[in-house]
Amino acid sequence: IKAVISGTGLYTPPAIIENDQLVEAFNQYVELYNDEHAEEIARGELTALQPSSSAFIEKASGIKRRHVIDRDGILDPKRMTPNIPDRDNEEPSVQCEMAIVACKEALEQAGKTPADVDAVIVACSNLQRAYPAISIEVQQAMGIDGFAYDMNVACSSATFGIQAAVNAVEKGSARAVLVVSPEICSGHLNFRDRDSHFIFGDACTAILVEREENTQAGQGFEILGTRLKTQFSNNIRNNFGFLNRADESGIGKPDKLFIQQGRKVFKEVSPLVADTIQGHLASLQLAPEDLKRMWLHQANLNMNQLIARKVLGRDATVEEAPVILDEYANTSSAGSIIAFHKHKDDLKTGDLGVICSFGAGYSIGSVVVRHR
Ligand code: CO8
């Protein structure tokens, strides 16, 4: 049994924050902080905070704007956190709501209904509660009979989820699996941290992985193989967790949000990713020059250009390595799938591509696909 990606879907939150707007709010916060602590700063007991800049953000990352669930809370210099009120248990969770939009689009694209699907995997960096699983809530909301589970491999959640879906389809435990990535990165981004306040946005993707025999000839992408790689690193970390309340220092510390050593990540992860893609292609008797497209994780434009150059041995064109980072910023595991969703329809029968995620863990997931 072969597995194919027969449909994809995307939910994009309508609210947008441009770099200039984000920087304006950050710089107001800096001014407020420096005024409030003027005496300690003057005595040399505290270091004054430095302002941010849009020019730096675009040059260092390639990001121009991001979509977010809540804009006002983030842009309030006294708050700097999205305002997403808790909901009643009888109401759908925010992640479930995002997931439904993306799942419906993926099913529609595939020409399928919930009755054709046997499993839902919610694969993302952060889940808004411990249990019941968000995926089971999505399963119910979609009206799917079968099984569902949540999984988290940070930025590589979606590609690792695709491998799990391929296994389920190929081993016969499901005819079709929805892999959904509702990423609310704004919820765990420290908007007071100059080094990283600009890097994330929110979005949700869905992918339908099906048995080839249940799809039409020429529909979607055959999955030729998946390769996963992890290597422990403290360079991207988020220490938020259920034991925080058992520690007297509480949950207010900066390391309970996203923290990273961006330079180190860039340096260490880029060669690992290029090696993983090249090794994966070689194991499938394919060469980098066979690739028509690379849908790379969308964290940093310079990093993607470097990885594409390492893989191809030359600069990639924007057609070969499409960019969605400028509009969405880093949406963690959703990023490479958004690139795939938006930049796959012009490919022709037989065209080869690789979806590749990379990030915290470190974790890398490579999915080689061929247009049918
Ligand atoms: N405005 C102006 N100047 C700034 C700013 C700013 N906002 N921030 C830093 N600077 C200054 C610094 O002070 C420094 O000045 P100096 O040279 O005088 O010391 C200078 O700019 C350069 O700073 P950096 O070396 O930090 O800048 P870089 O060129 O390295 O760019 C990046 C920073 C953009 C963060 C870059 O390092 C990067 O993108 N690295 C790769 C990171 C990456 O891929 N991370 C993976 C992210 S993890 C992930 O994708 C998912 C994780 C799990 C999900 C989490 C969801 C929240």
C-alpha cells in the first residue's frame, strides 16, 4: 500500500502585525521600562533596554509581517502578550477552531468527506491543555469515526506527524489520516525580548494522507519516503510545563517562554538539514538535481538560502525554495506545510520535491514527494 498527500488546508488568522507596528509597541515598552528604572540605570545597577528596528528584523530574518490570533494584547506596551480569554468547557478550544477550517479545506481539496477519514493527529509545538487531547476534540467536531492523538516535536511536529500517518495508512490501521498543526506561537513568544520578539506568527495547516488506491490517478503527491533525525540541544528551549506551579519561583520567568541562541542554531542546524536531505535523497536513489522544489521550514530566510545552496551546490531560485516567511514569520511546524500548500499546484506529473522541517530538539523531518 502506498501513501499519498491528497489534500492540504490552511487557516490564516485575519489579524496582521507589520514589523513597524511591532517595533513601535516594543520601543514604547523600552521607553516605559527605562523611565521607570531611570535611577537604577543611572547608578549602573541596571542596563537600559535597547530599541528594536524594522530594518534589522527584515535583514536578519526576512520577516515583514505576521498573522496572529490577537493583535491588541501584543501591541499594548503595558501587556506585550496576546489576549486570548479562557473558554467554557462546552465551547470549542481555539486550536480546535483553527483546525476545523484547515481540515475542511484539506478534505475539500482531496474530494473526501469525514466518513473517508479514520484518524486525526494534532501535531504542533504547544498544546493549549494537557487533556482531553485536542485531536479528539477535532475528531468529534469533524464527525470522524476512528482514533486521534496529539504529538509534539516542536518545529518538526508536522513532518513527524506525516511519518506517523504514512505508517498508519501503509500498515492498514487507517484509510486516511488528517495531520493538523494549529500553531499559536504568539502564546509563548516573549514580546519583551528584543532578540526574538519578531520571529513568530500564528497559523494552522492540515494535510490529508491517504491510501493511493482510494485516490484518483494524477491526484496529489506520492510520498516516496520520510526520514527523521533528532539531536539534543539546549539552544532552543521552552521550560513551560506542568511542574512550574510546584516550583516557588513560579511561571513568570522568561525561560518559561521561548528562548534561543539564534546564531548557534543557525550554524549548527543548517549543515545537519542539508546532510539529512542529501542522505535521504541518496537512500531513494535520487540526486539533489532531481528536485524541482524544496518546501523548507520557515524560520529564517538567510538560513533557507544557505541550506538550499548546500543541497543543490548553487543558489536556489525562489521557485525552487519558496518563501512564506515574509508574510507569516515563523509558524513552527506549520511553516513548511504552508509553503507546500501555497506552492505545489504548478508542479507537473513526475516532479519531485522535499518538505523539510527543522528546529527545537534539534529535530529534522524530511518528506520526499512526487507529483502524481
Ligand atoms: N533590533 C535591532 N537590533 C537587534 C535586534 C532588534 N530586534 N535584536 C538583536 N539586535 C542586534 C544585536 O544586539 C546584535 O548587535 P551587536 O552586533 O552590536 O551585538 C546584532 O543585532 C546581531 O544580533 P544577532 O547576532 O542576535 O542577530 P542574527 O543576525 O543572528 O539574527 C536571528 C537573529 C534572526 C534570531 C537569527 O539568529 C536566526 O534566525 N537564527 C536561526 C534561528 C532559528 O532558526 N531558530 C529556530 C527557531 S525554533 C523554531 O522554529 C520552532 C521552535 C518551537 C516553536 C516555538 C514557538 C514559539
